[in-house]
Amino acid sequence: MNRLLIVAILAICTVPVYAWAQQPDASKIKADAQKIVAAIRSDKAKTQIYCQLNSLSDEIEEAARVKDTKKVETLNQRADDLEKQLGPEYRALFDALEDADLDSNDVQDIISMFDKLDDVCRH
């Protein structure tokens, strides 16, 4: 009985450690985001691609709102193509953000960086 209790206690104690280990390192993600935003901002071609992607996301949202699945698929494919042109780091960043705590200060800082980059597209 004591062995079963010890195993149960160990299992309960290791779950939070395992879950914590699975969380992405927010400070690393933030540093990566800074590099990506700087690279996009410093390259006119990448800035144009980013702005196209930004505009495309609005179109995707609208097509999804009216339930035009064919258009959503087509636009998503175009978005994937544009993301590839921005480089694998761009896609990796947003993949990492899927697992991050969206309410954390670091993630909010990252969102703010991209909001400032979005402002470039409006000019």
C-alpha cells in the first residue's frame, strides 16, 4: 500500500513540472519576435509581403464570417505562401505563440511589436 501511495504522490508532483517544461520560453520568443519585426521593417520586399499578409487575414476573416469555405481555403493557401516568403522564423514564432499564455506581459509585448508593424501597412 505504501508503494502505491508513493507512486501516486510522485505522479502528482511530476505533472506540474512536466507541464511547466512544455511551456515555451517567453523571453526567447520575445527576442525572436524583435529580430523578425526588425528584419521585416528593414526589408522593403518583406514589409510589402507582411502588409499583403495582413490584408489577406482581413479577407480570410470576412470569408469565414459569411461561411465561404472555398474562398477561405484559397486565401489560406495564399497566406501560407506569403508566410513562407517571410521565412521559417516567422512561422515558427507564431507556432510558438499558440502554446504561450496570451495574457502574459511578454506575449502582450510581442503583440504590441506587430501592432506597430501593422501601422507601417496603413501608410
